[in-house]
Amino acid sequence: MANLNDIVFIKGNGGLGRTAGDTDYVSGLLIYDAKFKDNTTFTTNGITTFTQTNRIISFNRMSDVIATGLSETNVLAKEYWYQINEYFRINPTGKLFVGLYNDTTKLISPVALNFNEIYTMQVFAEGEIRQIGVYNTKNDYDTAQVELVQGVCATCETDHMPLSAVYGADFTGSTYSDLTTLDSLRTLSTVSPKVSVTLLQDGNNVGKALFTSEGNSIPAVGALVGAISASKVQESIAWVEKFNVASGGELETIAFVNGDLYTSLTKQNLTDINAKGYIFGVKHIGISGTYFNDNHTADSILSDYAYISEVRTIDKAIRGVRTALIPQLNRPIKIKSNGTIDGTMIAFFRNAALKPIDLMIGKGEISAGDVFIDSAQNILVNSKLEVTILLIPYGTARTISVTIGFSTSL
């Protein structure tokens, strides 16, 4: 039966660019290219809002990105539009600080940008950035770059602005045309728990077309940072139920950053690359979609910080506890006649430090946690109050072992 004539309203959603309630989603994307040398090259390449003195802009939605000149139709900028669009495809409610920088002003060799722009962007964002993609595809990949990125991230952490980095560079050079020759990230001379390296690339859609037209790798940095920002800190981005990164044809066909298709590598090849600590895409029999193999960092497999989820969890705890305790810096501490710290002071500091820990427990971000303060410590000598916090994180079911067989009875 036909409906009566009427005026029908369909409410849209997402137009306000509102973001999620927590701040774990706040991300950055640092892009290096000679196109971003100065105002002349910005203008020549159709970039209008970004300038030599305005290199960092934050976005809550793609429509605002297009207004800057970074667009799908701008042939000279579409590689970077693609990465930003991939971020918002995976996390539509994210917030992304984008920084455009010249890749040659400090280029000593293909190995050695100093990557100080990570710090510059974090300061600009007032320490808000929790994860940042570093996109350096105009230079050949080298593990020395990973260690340099780690150094800048370590400085950010020292200055109370911790963040994790996802690194993407060019793997099309002869050095890594064979991915089985990749150096292990698990055994770097400088352990780099703040850095992850992605090898994932689209194999038959927009990413593949850019790989052909640009002549360099198109690592899925935007998609990976988007997945991290969409996850809770304790979650692995390899969680199959939650993180299928393929849609609309993008990343449906998996490739690696040297152009090899996923299907061209043997299971042993994939196992070896995984053991070296790289992140790439995988398929699982019995379910459609594309998934990450794991959430590795460039640290020893024996480290407490071998995975992104562990780094993000501890970073969030550190941020929360510091916020809780910073008002108490230089607070007078009452001492009992026997030289120990008064119990009321112990309880006060313990409760203050425990509040953000209890909040994380309530949100399901850690399994348990507690705060310990020794009343016998001699604060009169060194003016230092020592606080110990122990956290029990969530585990990850990387392997599910099932025993199955027949029986004559149950």
C-alpha cells in the first residue's frame, strides 16, 4: 500500500565532526616530502592552507582536509590525501594532527632525517597526540631511522608527552626488494618500544594505483594509526572480531610495501617476518576481511613493551598518575616522632595515585593495580617521596589451542 504524501526527514550523523569522549584517539601524521619545502612549493603543488610557517593543522573530518588542497584530485598531493582518508575510514571519530615537512633540509643521507618534527608536532598539540604516523616514503628504509624516531619519542616521554609512532618508508630499493632479508626489529642495538614498522600495502585498489604512479611504497600508515586510535589501550589491533581494515575494495587484496602480494609469500616467509617484529596484513580462513598480524613494537620479544597495547597502557597510566600527583609537588609531609612518614600522608598520596588506576580498572584497560608507599623511607634526607605502582595488564589470545577428538561417551 502506498504511503501518504508527506515531507520525510532523514537525520544525518557525523557532520559536526564530534570526537569520542576519551583522548586516546588523538593522533598525528607527520609527512616528509620536498613538495613542502617553502611557500612557493606549497603553492605550486596546490596546497593552500598549509604554509611554511603553518605546517601543522588538526582535523576532525575529511571535508576540512580537502579545503587545504590535499585532495584525491590533486595529482601532486593525493598520496597524502589517501593516508589521511585511510585514517578517517578506519576511525571516523578520530582527531588527526597533520604536519607537512620538507624531507631534504636536514637529510644527511637516506638514513638520517633527525625526525625532530615529531617533537614539534607534539608540542603544537600540547601533548595530546597519543600515536603518530611518520610517513617518509621518499627515502629508502633503514633500521637506523627506527632508532632515530625512538630517540625523539623518548624525549617526548621525558617531557611528559608520551606517544607511540608508526613508521613507513620506501622499500622499493634493491636493499629490501626481498623482504626475507629484512633486519629484525627485535634485536636493534637501540631498543625502540615506542616505534612500530608497517609493511602492509593495498594490492589492488587506490593504494596499488598510487604505488604504480608514485614509484615508491605506499605503506598503510594512515589505516594502522586509525586502527590504533580506534582501539582501547589494552586491545591488540590484530583482534579479528573488531579490526577488519578492508572495506570498499581498499586493503581487500593484501600486498607488501615492496609490491609483493601476500599470496606470493610462503607461510614460513610470513612466520619469519612476523618474528622480526614487523606489522603487515593477513587473511584468516573462514572469515572475510583483512587483519593485522599483530601489534609489534621494535623491542625485544622478552620486553614488557614488545607490543603497542602494552606501551599505550603504561603511557596512559603514567599520564593519569602524573595528573593526579602534580598538584602535590612540594607539598609538606608530616613526619612522626620515630622518623617515619605519618600514616595520614601515606593514605593521602596512595589514594591520589590510585584514582587514575581505579579508573583504568573500571574501564577494563588493566586487570588490576595497586599503589605502595613505604612509610620508613627517609624523605628528610633527599626530599624524595618514592611511590611504587604495580599493574596487571590484560593478556592477548595470540594462540588459541583446542583439543578435539571422538569419544564413545561424554
